[in-house]
Amino acid sequence: MDNYIVSARKYRPMTFNSVVGQRALTTTLKNAIASGKLAHAYLFCGPRGVGKTTCARIFAKTINCLSPAADGEACNQCESCIAFNEQRSFNIHELDAASNNSVDDIRSLIEQVRIPPQIGKYKVYIIDEVHMLSQAAFNAFLKTLEEPPHHAIFILATTEKHKILPTILSRCQIYDFSRITIKDTVEHLQYVASQENVQTEPEALNVLAQKADGGMRDALSIFDQVVSFTGGNVTYKAVIENLNVLDYEYYFRLTDCILANNVVDGLLILNEILSKGFDGNNVITGIASHFRDLLLCKDPKTAELFEVGASIRDRYIETARKCNNEFLYKAIDIVNESDLNYRLSRNKRLLSDLTVIRLCQLSSPQTGLEDQKKKQVIDPIFSKQEAKQAPATNQPVTLPQNSRPATAPVTRNIPSTPQAAGNTTTASAPKPIYPGELGISISAFGQKKEVEAKVEEKVESLNERFSPLQLINEWKTFAEALTEEHHLKNTMLNCLPNLIENTLFEVVVNNPVQEQRLLEHRMDILVKLRTQLRNTHIKMQVRISEDNEKKLAFTPAEKFNLMMEENESLRRLKDEFGLELS
Ligand SMILES: [Zn+2]
């Protein structure tokens, strides 16, 4: 621990191979050097601290190396390499455009460019934060960039590629540096720790890597901070205290309360967190991330996306088992809404409390999802007869259509001739309709008695045939008539139903939000369709399109569709002018 050297400097990579997390890019650079195909100008783009300047320096050293190794790396032994490593080489010039952005700064650089190197072949000019150059400086630089002397190579580095003029962009080979993954960061920190004889806990390094947000320089400087703070024993506890990170323990405890419908303890935990000085908004977004992580851990494949140590991942997976998807979607929705409202809220503490209360209510016996299996009562939907009260039973004969075993012949209620249709309609026994079947939960304040009474409703069974086109028409008619629910309207108009069996149709949506939206209004939609098409067996299933499940980036067309959903007037604009997205 004596003579502690700042890790970012001490462990700065000396070769392309030792650069962390940019494998594809360093390989391309190495190949370019090995094949002698060098450009005169490169543009390195990417977030701060991911290795742009480091790679530029290694690049400069490697192309000047007098005896490069077979794998394309610099030898680190020749005169030129040693000069580079000791930072006394004349073949490299670094200009920080953030502080030297005037025309004069660029002019003095251009003066130097003319002088050929004494040792080695190339002079490399690194211009950091090149987007900060003034307009005049840019223009002065452009000429040199157009006709550089053969010994000059420019490496421009920027965190903000979009601010670079097209005239510059078109003259550069562009390399995009990516954020360093948490896994790569943790591995590198582990390596540094072992070199420095520092004890670390994997969870501690994980939090640290998350805080660094993909930048290795930041990760190492936070690491140094924590090492000096803890005297060389980097524990999870020490890290969260030092970095002011909320212990994930709180989120797990809060989740337990929410699942147990325990409002009191939930509010106490929230109070405990806030009294530690954490900001309410951070807590709300923290809860959102926590639920998102739980959602990821529902599936082993997506659990891989969840960048944490194995022990904590197991704990997430275990908790995720206790939550169903619908609960998580709704929970995330509630927290997200609170996050949006937070800034505008006059009583932020109340909003935080309310968020916890609403989350706990998700599991309450009256409104919750847990107990949707215990069916609640609604008014008869299709009945022309008087509703009869009957004790609730779960015997197969009274099971709703949806509960029928999958093996039951689907065609049973689907007549092949109109004659048969008549027969079936009169012959089949009245089917009870359960709210749960329709995918709704009734907020049962004041309805508790009825709920407990569990009344069954008998409705007339209708089974008329309809065509896919009729279905789509009724679907559209329903959507067009929506005046309040713009989001639902647009989702429905964007995602049309597809009849996959006689009475079962599927709606393929683009994302979980749309899926949730349709499921929430499933009852309204189905009631309308069943009535209009005179068929009580109509069922709907919603599926997220597989393409979108995997890719996060949307195409322009998808983006536009999404924008249309959020903004009704965009759709009108498109329709009225007959616009097409090319
Ligand atoms: Zn060398």
C-alpha cells in the first residue's frame, strides 16, 4: 500500500492486446498496421474513459516500431518504443482541443506537421476532444487534412461524434469505441487488485463497475478512492458507504413487503432509506431498476443480460420466481409513472409513500393479481335471461371456455354448416363468464361482500361464424370509436388481429407496453367483438413480435409507428397527406 500510484496511469495498456473491452477494434487496427494500409486520418469516437487516447498512443508507437512483433504489436524494446514508453518520443503530439481550440493553436500544430520525423516513419498528431475546435480552427485544419505530408497521421478523438463537421468525417476512418461491459471492468479491476495485493469482494467490484458506467478510467479512479478509504480491503459494505449507493438489501426487503401486501413495513423501509439521506427520486428509479432486473431474471437467457456476480444473480432469480410477469409489468409501470411525476410533484414525500402503497396493493387480495384465480363477480354480459345466483364451484362442467383442457377438440363448438351452428347454439349449455377469463381484475372496494358470495352468471352461448375480415373490421370500428384512450387506439390500429383458429385470434405487438395495454383492455375488446360478431367463444392472445423481443434499437419505421402511438396528430398528418416512410 506504500507509494500508491494512481491505477489508471500505472495500468495503462502498453499493447493492443492489453486494451480492455475493445477487442474488435484493436484487432482491426493491428491488421491495418500489419498490412501497411494506413490512412492519414482516423476518428476515434466513444464515451469518456474507454481507451481512445490510449489506443491512439499504442497506434503511434506501433507504426513507428523498428522491429514489430509477428502478431502486429510493438516490440517495446527498440529505441523508438522505449522513447514512447518513457513519453519522450518526438513522433507523437497531443493537442487537447478543449483548452487549445483557437486558430493560432491549430496553426502552430500545422507548422510542426511539415517537419519529418528523425527516428521512425510517422509523426502522429492526436487531437483530443476535436469537436471543441472553433469554426475558424476547423477551417484552418481542413486544408492540412486534405493534403497531409506522407509522414503525418492524424488521430482525432471525440466523445461527441455528431458535432464533427461532415467535411471532417468524410476524410477520416471512423472507429467507434464501445462502453466497457461490467464483466470486463470487474475482471480488470480484479487483475489490478491482485497486482496491488488489495483484498476485494466480487459484489464490491460490481457496484464499482456499475458506478463507472462503462469507463475504465473512471472505474480505476473510483477503485483508487475506495482502496485508500478502506485501507486495502474493498468490501461491498465499504463500497456502498463510500459511493453513496443504496444497498440492494433494501430493495429485496421492499419487494418482500410488496409481495406480502404489507403496506406498513413497506412504508417503514422507505422511511429508513430516506432518513439515510437518499433522494426520493433515486429510490424510485432504484426500485424500477430492481423490478427490471427481476424481470430479466425470469428467464435464464435474459438473466445473462443482468451484469452482476453469480451469488447476487441467484438471489434475483429466486425472488423473480415469486413474482409473475404481470405483477412485474404493473409494478414497473407504477414506478415509472411516479418517476415521471416526481419533478412536478409538490409533495415529493407523499408521492414516494404513495408509490410504495400502490405497489403493495398489487398483491392485495381485493385488487391483486395473486387472487385473480378466485373469480370475482361482474354483471352479466351477454345474458338475455335473468342472472341467477349460484354457489361458485370449480367443477369442470362450469369451467369457462378458456379453462378447457388444450386437448379438447377445438372444433367442438365450431359448426361446419349453418345448420350445425343452429344446433350447437341451442344445444350447448349456458356458459358462465368469469372476469378472470376476460383478463380483468375488478377493483373491489365496496364489492367485497359480493366477491365473497362468488356469484356465477349464466350467459347465452352464441356461436356464429365470422371471417377474418369481419374481425378486423370490428376491431377497427372499436378502435376508431375510442376517444379517451389514444394509446390503446393507436396500438389497436397498428396491430391488427389475425385469426389463427376458428374463434382464436392473435395480435402481434411490438413491445411489452403495447402487450400490457391490450391485456388491460382485453375485456372491453372481447365483449365488443363477441357481441358484434355474435360469438361468445372468441378468444384473444397477444404476443410480442420476436424480432422486437431481441433487438432494442428500432428502425425508423418502427420509431415513427411508436411516435404515432404517442402522438395522435402525427397519424393524422400521415393519413391526410398520404405520407409513406421510405
Ligand atoms: Zn519497437
